[in-house]
Amino acid sequence: MKLQYRVGTAVASSALMLQLLAPAAFADTTVAITDNGKDSDNSVNVTNNHTSNNTQKNTFTVNLGISAKAKTGGNKANNNTGGDVDISTGKADATVNVTVNGGSNTMEVTSCPCDTDDKVSIKDNGADSTNTSNVTNKSNNTAKQTNDAKVKAKKLKAKAKTGKNVANGNTNGTTNVTTDDATSEVIVDVTAPDNTLTITP
């Protein structure tokens, strides 16, 4: 009996997650400080903020319960007279193949297109006036990926039996009993999940 139990390729395969993220660009900023009086104090501050929070989570759980049996033999040839007795038992093989692939996360994040055409105009203001302008563009991108994979083998059994042939009480002849191999094998393969994260400036 040959029992091959393989956990590694296709019992549970989580879906591929593909996320394409392209944040919106900052708008152009135009600032004009004009036509203000003498000795005036004029100030303009502009701040553009962009925040992108991206999260992916992949979860899969596999519970395995497998029982495989192969049995041959158990033949009887008793109380024969005046003839040959032959009992031949073939192989007992059992094969189980189970494959589990880890899931995959793929995320592509495009950073904020923060190159803007900002224009600041300061003109035609009164004498001894103070004029200031400040334009600030801020961008913050965060990306988080997690994989949670669980494979549990609660019950794995492999049995192979051969033989238990009986040839008793035979007379005036030849008695031959032949028993072949019994093979049992268990193989478990698990492929871990993977993450791919690409950030394009």
C-alpha cells in the first residue's frame, strides 16, 4: 500500500488582490498681493495637503481531514486434496495528494503628482509696505499589506495492509503463498503567502 499525502498546491488558493491607486494631483495655486496701502503688512500662506492611506489584507484557512486505506489479501484455500494450491496477493497502494498555495497581495501606489504651477504676484502696493507669500505642498502616502494563512491537519490517516492468507489442511500437492508489498507514504507541502508593493514616485 502506498499512501502519498501532499499538502502544497491547490486545495485552497486565495484570490489574487490587485489594487491600483492613483491619487489626484494638487491644483495650481495663484496668489496676488496688489493695491495695498502705505505701511501695510500683507501676508498670504497657502498649504496643500495630500494624504493617502492604503490597506490590503489576505486571509485564508484550510482544515484537512483525510483517511486513506488500501487492503489486499485475506484469501483462504483449505482442505484441498490431490492438487497444488497457489495464493498470490498483489500490491496494496494508497496515494493522497493535497496542495495548498499561499495567497498573494499586489499593490501599486502612485505618489501624488505634486509638481504644480504655483504663481505669486506682488505688485502696486504702497510705500513701506511689507508683503510675504508662502505656498507649501505636502504629500503623505502609507501602504500596509498583511497575510494571514492557517493550515490545520486535524486527522491524517494512511493504512496499507496485505497478507493474512490461509492455506491449511491441503494434502498430496504443493502449497504456495505469495504476498506483495504494502506501501504507505504521506507528503505535506505548504507554500507561504507573499506580498508585492510598488510605489511609483
